[in-house]
Amino acid sequence: MQWEIAESAGSLFVEQGYDETTIDDVAAAVGMSKRSVFRYFETKEDLVLGKFDALANAMLAGLRVRPADESTWESLRAMLAFLVPHIDSQGRDSVTAPLQRLIFETPVLLAGYLERQHQVQKSVVSILRERAVDSGRPFAANDPAPRVLTAAAFGCLMVAQQVWLENDEDSFARVLDRALSILD
């Protein structure tokens, strides 16, 4: 039910605008009370950004199981590649691109998205440090490498999202790969 609410809310936000759409509008679209919607989502912002939390958890799980002998950069690339089917398979004109535009153009959503990304990056750094210990090659406590590589990967993701939104001809997979390849 949570995904259905989020999908309906996303469509409404794209059609009507984020600020113009109320929780009452979302509740009516899914045949629920406003109170019921808030059982699934604490805030209006969560209606848009909540699905990113689920994707982030899956990405982190995928990173944890990457081969121990794989380079950190390759593991980060594979983790971000997890997003590709969730974006490219839905098609550009579906809610995916308009919703991403809405996030980048709405200050409160962009702030929430960047905060969520920051939290994910902290988790990624922790996982990279654990993987390094498990492989017998731990990072020194003051080594910036896991943070730098994580920040670079997520910087590539942000740029890839923006370029993909601006370029109607390319798939997200190709744009993300090009962005990440710059730092190979």
C-alpha cells in the first residue's frame, strides 16, 4: 500500500505541483483518510522521497555483498548501477523524469534529497571501511580515501541525473556510465 500511495502522490505532484498538492488530495486519490496516509508517511516530503529510502537500503545491501577483491571504485559503480533499471525501465516520460525534475526544482525536496544522500554516503563509507578490514587491507583511521571515493561516486550520480534530465536522447545507464568513467 505504501508504494501505491507514493506512486499516486508522485503523479499528483507532477500534475499539480508540489506546493499545490495537499495531503487531502493524495488521500482522496488513494481512497484513504489523511490520517491513514500519515500512518505510512510522516511528512509530505516523505511521499516523494520515501521510495529513495527503499532504493538506498537495497543499494547498501548490494554493496555489502560485492566481491572482497573488487576495487572500491568498481564496487561503488556496481552499487549505483542498481538504480538504472528503476529509472530506465519506466521510460523517460513516465513519472520518473518529471518527478526527478520536481525534486531538483523544489528547494524543500532538493534539501531532503541531499540530506538522504548524505546519510547514505555515511553508510557507504562505513561499509567500505568494514570491507577493507574484512579483506585484510584496512584504511587508516584518518585516510580520506573511502570518503573521497564515495563523494566522487555520488557527485557523478548527481551530474548524471541532471544531464539525463537535460538530454532526451540518452538512457540513464549511458549517462551514468559516462560520468563514472571520467574518474576510472
